[in-house]
Amino acid sequence: MNSEKIGVKPADILIPRSDLDFYKWAVVACDQYTSQPKYWQKVDRLVGEAHSTLHLVLPEIYLQEEEKQRKKRIENINQSMEEYLKEGILVEKKSAMIYLKRKISQTDFRQGLVLAVDLEKYDYTSGSQTLIRATEGTILNRIPPRLQVREGASIELPHIMLLIDDPRRTVIEFLAEKTDELEKIYDTNLMMNGGHLDGYLIQDSKIVNQILGSFEKLIDSEFFAKKYGIDSQKYKPLLFATGDGNHSLATAKAHWEKLKKNLSKGKREDHPARWALVEVVNVHDQALEFEPIHRVLFRVEPTKMIKEMKFYFKDQGLETKIVYTNSLTETKEKLRKLKQKNCHLLPFQFQSQYGILVINNPGFNLPVSTLQDYLDYFLEENPQSEIDYVHGEEIVDNLSSQEGNIGFYLPAMDKNDLFKTVILDGSLPRKTFSMGEAEQKRFYFEARKIIK
């Protein structure tokens, strides 16, 4: 099987020792709850001194700390990594993949496959034609602080989720029928409403080759062109689209590009930092839902901002109007009535005020593009203001009710449109969609050495 062609391979995966408390071991992706310090404070109290991935990652809520304090956190993380390796807290499973079943509700579970992907097959530049591509715009200034963590790290812990477009369910789903043949390596509830996680170790070469063969069929040029109705000479196959962890994967890529400059060609071929550990999920997984990512701005004058926003679009020759409402429920009712072609509706809230900015014949295809176009301009003109990208209407409602804040609600994207959109149009606007609510995001569990 030509794993080099598809940029996929089993990995030497580190998993926590079986006698550890897995409930305290696994914590949610570091880029969640970035405006909710109480969440991370509660996690910290829950974990205490127990062995946990909390001690191995930097929750992004702390990225805004003073550099001295942030560097101290990173030093502690790197030290904990070394201690966990030295003390045997992490156990290595050679040349392995891991099949995951993540229960996210009473009835639904999401299936995933942990493996390694080749960073040489990845380019986050919009319009790239690599096998692995970003689904959203990469914010380059978000990479350096994350790079500080990775450059001194001996291991990586992924919250990256890569999507495949596999409607026939050939890559992952068949593993559900083979769990009796596989070693079950974890079976645990996840903290803070995270659901339940089961993990099964895959080291059987026959199963691994079946998985790799199914990946290869997905990028067969004839099959690929027919699937999307495109010219195979113009568009190269796309195997993986970044679902979650876009900036984490971009950081891994930046680290590798920097590192490989000082390596000989031979050492580049097998260096562990060339690869990134990820979880692969089928976009057609029945439990995978695309949720909208809303926007909340801090330290603004909301009434003034809305008026300026209207004039901003008016100056572009667009017809706009503001419809005020009395509640989020009424806003949703108005949205249904106002919905029409060639019209973007941008619901907003500040304190107890609700409304909808109506923009006719916008220049973008998606409402998120129209909104982000203005927000980028606003933030450049108002450097004292900040933005956060949040999941869930309740969080928007809570943050927007506070003085000096304003929130914008966005609709969900149809997940079936994702791959063809990325193939034809390149990256979507950043933070266009989220795969589930915050508590349904990937929890850290596995790790992998990235130094020799």
C-alpha cells in the first residue's frame, strides 16, 4: 500500500497508563471556552494534582497573559511532558491506529480514527491543491504564540479533527463490526458534560491496509472528478479538510518548515515532527453536526457600532435596514419572515436590545462573509475592542447582556457543501462553522513524540 501517496500512516501512539483516572486525564480542546475563565478554573479544581492532559496543554484563555507568565506556563508544560515520559505515565503503542466511539448524547455517538498525516501534504494557503487543506482562513498572527508551546515540546497532543468525504462509509465505519477483534484500551466518561469515549487499538496489518486502501480510492482521479463533477486536470484531489484545530495544524506545519531547514534530506524523510497526530472523521457521520460560530465583541459602543455598520454597507452601494425586536425568540420569528434570496440577515444583541441588520444584494455568498468583512474593518479602526468566536446561543446571550459588549448570531452551514466549496472556492471565512457544541469537541487523550 502506497502510504506515501496518501500521506497517511499508523503512528507510535502514546496513551495514558491503564491504572490512571481517565476522567481526570482527558480535557477538552484548548481553544474552547476562551471567554469563560470559570470553566477552566473548575477543570483545574477537578483535576487537582492528578495526572492529566491539563498539565500538558495551554488553554488559549491564557494566551493573553503577560509574556513572562505565559512562558512560565509553557516551561511547566514542557517539564510535565518530560516527567510523564520518564515516569511511564504514557505508554507507547507501536505502529498503531485507534478507533474511537464518542458518545455525545443519549442516542448519538461519533466515530473517529486516530493516525498520523504527512505535513508535506498540507498547505493552509487559500486555493492550495494539496491533499490536506484548510477549510477556513488561517490567521497568521495566531501561530507564533502556539509555536512557542510546540518548539519546546517533546510530545504533541492533538485536538485536530480532519474530515473525509466518504458517503459509502468505507474508511472508518466498518471498524464498528470489528470491535470484538480489537483491544479496548479505554472506556470512560468525559468531564464537564463531554459524554463518553471508547477506544480500540488497531495494529493488525490486514485492517490497517484495508483502511489505507480505502483512503487511496477516495483520491482516485477518475472517481474524484466524477464525484464532484469537476475537471480532474484543473482540480487536484482533496482527501482531508480541516474540521477542528486549523491553527493547531498550521502551527505543526510552521514548526516542521522551520525545523527541516537544518536537516539533511535523509533525516527529513523519517523525522517525527514531519507528521501530525490527528483524528479523522467522516463528514457523513450521522452524529456530526455543523453548528454556527457566533461573534461577540468587547469594549464597544453597541448603538454607535450598529449605525456605523449600516453606513459601511450603504457606502458599498448596498440597501440596508435595521429591524429591532424585543427578544431572541422574536428575532428568530422575524428571521423566518424576512428570509429571501439575495439577502443577508445579521441578528445582533447588546444588553436587552435585539435586532436584525438586513442587507440586500450583498457581495458575498455567505452571511458570515458579509459580517466578517465589516468586523475586520471595525477591529482595525478600533484597536481597543476585541472579538471572540463562541459556540452556543446561551453564551452569546450571557456575554452580550454585559455593558460594552455586542453579539452577532450566525446560521449553520450545510456540511454536505463543505468539500465541493473548498475544492472550487478555497478556504471559507474563518470560524464559519463548528463541529458540534463546545463540550462535544475533541478531548485530549493520545499523544506522540515529535523529537528524536
